[in-house]
Amino acid sequence: MSEATLEQKVISIIDQIRPYLQEDGGNIEFVELTPENIVRVRLQGACGTCPHAKMTLKNGVEQTLKTYLPEIERVEDVVLGF
């Protein structure tokens, strides 16, 4: 069996984070992994309108991804623009 690509690893980790966001009425959608290793996502539901969305994105999603995949540069929300 071949090793998972970086994109597959990112998607797998996002899938593991998703239930925590869903508990609060939110969700997250993987959009793309850029050649510069920037992960673009779309926060949805309650997360899309939450005043703490930036904190969730940086301290939750980005930190988790970088812990397991240090080659990730950052995570951006394509709707919120950060």
C-alpha cells in the first residue's frame, strides 16, 4: 500500500476535527492544499458566523494540523479571508 499524500493526511485530520465543530453547530470543509502548503478550508454553520472563528481556525485547526504535519505553513478560511 502506498503512503498517503500530504493532502490525504490533511483531509484525514480535518475529518477527525469535524465532530468537535459539529458539537457546537459548525462544520469545516477542506477546499485545497496549495503548492506552498497552505491549507484552505471553509468554516460552515455556526462556525461561519461565530466571533471566535479566527481563534478556532488558528488555535484549533491550524495548530492541530501543524502538530501532526509540520510542513503545513498555515490554514486559511476562504470565506473569512484569513
